[in-house]
Amino acid sequence: MGHKPVDEPDDEERREGEQAEEGGLEASLEPPPQGDAAQQLERRARLAEDRLTEVLAAYRKVRTDNEGFRDRVSRNVERRYELRREKLLLRFIDILDNLDRALEAAELSYAGNPLIEGLILVRTQLLQTLNDEGLERIPVLGLPYDPGVSEAVGTQAVPDQEHDHVVVKELMRGYRLSGRVARASRVVVGEYREGAGAAKLASEALIGADETPRGGRVEGDDPAASTPLDDDEMLDERDTGGGD
């Protein structure tokens, strides 16, 4: 079976094809529109650019607002947690006050008792734990009076100028929480006065004389003269004196 020969285009058809290609090329190379058409296209382009700018600005604003909202929520959560934590730590101040009072009273009567020593160790560990969390005692005793951390409730005469305006007694301990004063100390402040030392010695001597036991033996006295008599001895002595 033979192949059918393909008809080749004649010269006229080739010319028509070439003219069509040239016409398409010329159409694609037409100059841009002029006049009203060009201005309309420029307006459309400007409107599109303005719209794009507005959309981008709105997107940036929404993104900024979302980031700010997340930051505010995060700060509020952290602040709420910090307030609860500080409230819990501040409740330990009253516990420490009561523990200190109990230990001070017990040390007067049970000094050296193993139980007291154990409680002191527990208090030390508790203070260290609270200190690690930011609650610490404010040292004031023996230091210059600072109204920023202490409240002066009285003054005490001191014999030397070195202790003038210095805390000589701490009536209530103060605490600092996370660098801020949680409770101010209540203290007595020294006040220098001339002759305060002699007055103090005289006062101590007077107190010592008042504390001499009744009927007690005084050095250099006759023991018999300083020994109190019971009721029978007083009656015998009265009868003997009456006989003379």
C-alpha cells in the first residue's frame, strides 16, 4: 500500500502566511494608548497601589495589636502569679514573729535543751528558704537609723556620741520582699546626752540595792543578825526581855 503524497504549499500560500505573521507582529508592537485611555489606566494603577498600601497598613496594625494583646495577657498572668506568691510569703512574717517569741521565752528557761536547739535549726532553715524566695530580714540593730526601713517608736539616752542616732533596740523585726520593704522595723533610737552614763550607773546601782533579798545575808554582817526569826523565837525573845 503506497503513501499518499503531502501537498506542499505553493508560493501564494507561503506569501499569505508570511503576511499574517507580519501583521501579528505589528499588532503586538502597537504603541501604548494615548489620551483618555492612558489617564484611565494610570488612575486604575494609582487606585490599586493605594488599596495595596491600605491593606498592608491594616495588616501591620492587626499584627501589632495581636502582639500587644499577647504581651498584656502574659504580663497580667505573671503579675497575678507574683501577687499570689508575695501574699503567701508575707503570711510567713507573722509565723516567724510567733516562732521568735516562743523561742525567746523558751531560751530563758530551757537554754541548751536539745528540743530548743532543734527548733532554732528549723527556724534557720525556714529563714534561708524564704530568703531564697526573696523574703529577707532587714538588719537595723547597731546601724544608723534609716526612716526608709525603720519606724522609731522611742529614744534612749546613750553616753557616747558614736551611738547617737543609732538603733539600740529592735522591738519588731522588719522584712524586705523582692527588694521592697514589706514591713518596717520598729526600733528605739539612741540619743546622746551628757551625763547619761553616770545616770545609768546610778540607776543600775539603785536597782541592784532594791533587788537585795529580804532577810538575806550581807557581807560583813553577823549571820545571826541577818537571819529572820520565826514566830516561836520572837515570842521567846519577847518573854526574856519582859523578865529583865
